[in-house]
Amino acid sequence: MQTPLLALYGKISRWPCGHWLFSKAVCFKAPYFGSISPIITRLENSRCEAVIKDRRAVHNHIGTVHAIALCNLAELCAGVMTDASLPKDMRWIPKGMTVSYLKRAKGRMHATATLMIPIISSDTGYDLPVNVDILDSTGDKVFHAEIRMWMSPRK
């Protein structure tokens, strides 16, 4: 079954500049993510990928991508992926994030969010762990996050 978000992504991403337009719509819905100007490049059930360009607005004082920009990118990917994979009778909210900064983050960043366990419908709430890895333009992993989403039934 395809969620409304996945259907919208499938439609818009085929248009010229569709990935950009879809990403802008996501940032309109959740404005804080607009601060990193992400582009969602792939979205499917249980997977989301996004990139941010290397630009001054995401740099820290030593010229690398700052920690909060990496956290924003990770939370964006995890949230969009969770929403795109969600059964109709469930809802979610981020509950916590554990991060590891593995290497200086320089250049264009590419994030991939994947589920660690399948999403299931439930009458009670549960933690859903989401894995997010961020690679630099050379393919080296610079950041890792495990984001816990609180899954609960819709009222």
C-alpha cells in the first residue's frame, strides 16, 4: 500500500525540478528544515535519501558542516521516511536521537535513513529505531544517528 506522501513524491519527482519542488513543500510544512536547504533525492517505503550542498550557511567557524546541520538533515530524512512508511492507523513523533560525529564533515552531505525494524500497527505505543548515515562527497561516513520515533495509534 502506498501512503499519500509516497504517492505525492512519485508524481512530483517525475517533473522537471520535481525533487527540489517536493523538498520545498516538505520545508514549507516543517519550516526549520529550510535552514539547511535539503533536496530529497529518493523516497520509498523504509528509505529516504537527501543531500545538502556545501555552502557557508551550514558551516561552523572552522569551515566544516556544523553539527546541528547534520542533525537537521538526519531528522529530516528519518521523519520523511517514517511518514512515507506509516500505516493509516498509526502516528509518530521523534522521541530521541543518539549521534556520533565520525569525521570532519566537508563538502556535499548525503544522508540515508532506513528502518531498523518494520513498522507495525499496534494498539499500544512503541519505540521505532531509525538508522541515519551521512556520507561526504568522497563516500566517507562522517556522521551516524539512531533516531527513536514514538509510534502510537491514531485516536
